[in-house]
Amino acid sequence: MKKNILIVDDSALMRRVISDIINSDGRFEIVDYAVDGLAAMELLTKNSTLYDAVLLDVNMPKMNGLEVLVKIQKYNISCKIIMVSTLVQDGAKETILALERGAFDFVLKPVSARPEIREEFKQKLIASLEMATGLNSEDKVSGNHIAQKTAGGNKNKQSSVNQRNKKKLVAIACSTGGPKALKEVIPFLPGNIDAPVLLVQHMPVGFTASLAQRLDEISDVRVKEAEHGDVLEKGTVYIAPGGRHFSVTEQRKGGFQVALSDEPPREGLRPCANVMYESLAGKEFDQIICVVLTGMGADGTIGIDRLSQKNDVYVIAQDEKTCVVYGMPKAIASAGLTDEILPLNRIADAIIKNVGVLNDGR
């Protein structure tokens, strides 16, 4: 049976572009259109069970996409929302808020008619629809490309919890569902956490700055989009910029700093969490806390496996029940690399337990 799709967009051209893409895939069918948020709400309040997914424009007259999402939550309408956003500052901010408030995913509108740009948009749109409608359950992700560890991971390993003068680092990876998950983790970290925090969230150029700004507004820790040469400081979260790989290098006089690169995407990703984790291998940290949150695919598994061969790592994965997409955490768990598998609301506490906080006067 085909999956029913509602398209909400005030642009006739974009409705046509999206329609052509969906019509090219026999698994989906467009059953309704709406030209603004008000029209969308009329359809959703009458026919909410009809739609397997809703493609929702961010910027629209009368009622924008974020306002539609708020109304959907207010009236307890159950549907999977994929935001369709433009690469502009306001669009990025609204998209981050929409993801935070329950949108399943977002796709970036093509910025030109070039075939390769249209093809990239098509692939992203179809992949997101597959996941939102259950056509891709991520069951194919098994972690079999990693040498299997002992069953149950490293649960007997002792963590160097709260030991003074230890160099610790937190490294987080997430993708689909990440912005909402991060809202339940980053704001619950204390400003005096005894470690820097690195974060790879799969997002295109222009959106990670808005994500950093939003998280910084609601957190005690400082949150910033990472810049090349940033010196890692405790109590600061460094978010990998969209479209750039993110790694860590050692300074000549001690300490560590951020290195950004424009090398080709890896596994179709830039930033790629595997690149971040691999860059940490062999660095003089006493312990690295690796955290894998909701997301499609298996990014992070290869990198954490290689990192664990050279460093003391403690690996925390989000559990299936609280994930929007149980892909990346499933891969790391299937590879036997996890020390803890936790619901989202316990992950911040687990991070704090493992790295501790700076004492007054230190």
C-alpha cells in the first residue's frame, strides 16, 4: 500500500518539484496540497489519520510552519512532520525550533536547478520519507563491519569517575532527531563540568550556527559553533559546523584545539562523527566519554571502535524507546561497544557521573 503524503508549501514551483520527486517513487502518493498553514490545519483537523507524512514549508504567509507544528501539538494531532527549509538565517532558526518541538526531520530546499543539486535534494527527501513512514526501519544496521566485542559490551570496566587532575573529554554524535534529543542533554550539563564537549550533529551549512545559538540560550554550559583553532576549554560545547569535518589536534605547548577541514564527505557525511572519533585516538586524554544519540545509519561506530583500541573510552548509547530513529545507537550497541544503554532523560546524569564537575577554587 502506498504511503499518503500531504505537501504544504506556498510556492507553486516547489510543490511541483516535490510532486515530481514523489511521483517518481511508486511507494508514495500525494493525496493533498495546502498553500499555507491555515489550509494545512483545516486538512489536518479533518483528515489527520489519512496522512503518513506531511512535508511542511517553514516560511509561509498566514501561518508559518512552526506555528502549524505548535497547533498540531496543541490539538494532539498525530503525524510525522518533515520540515522543508530554505538556507536563510530566519529559516534556520525556525527549523531548529521545529525540530526541537517534535518535527521528525528536515530537508533543505535546492538552491539551484543544477541536476546534481536536484538529485541531492531528491535523495534526502526520499530517505527522510522512508524513515518517517516506516519503509526503512534501520533493521539493516547491525554493526557487523566491526569486530564484535564480548557480549554486553564493557560493563565491568571501571570508569575514572571524578578523579582530580584527569584530562577528560565528552564526544557526542547524533543525526535525525538530534536537535530535540540535545535539548534534553546539553541544558542539563552544569556550567562547571570538568571537560570540554565535542558534538557532531548531521546538518548542512548554515544550520549548526542556529543550533549552537539556541542551545547556548537555554544552557549553563557555553555552546558555540566550532571555529578552526579553537582551544578546547572545560565547560564549553563545540558543535561541528555543517559542511566541514571536525577533528582535534594537540598544541605544541600542551592542550588541544579544533581543526576543521573541507575534505570530501565520508559515507556521504560532512561533518562525519567517525572523523571526530578517529582524530581523538592516541591523544593524551585519561578518559573519553563517547555518547551516541538518535540518528540514521551507523556513523560513529567505526570511529569509536578505533578510538577504543588506543584510549580509555566509556560509551553511552541512547535506548531504542526514546530514539526518533534507532540507527546510530543500534549500530554501536550491536558492535558490543557500549558500556551503558540509557533512556534520553538519564544521559546527562551519566555524563556528569563520569566526568564530574570542577570544584570551587580549582
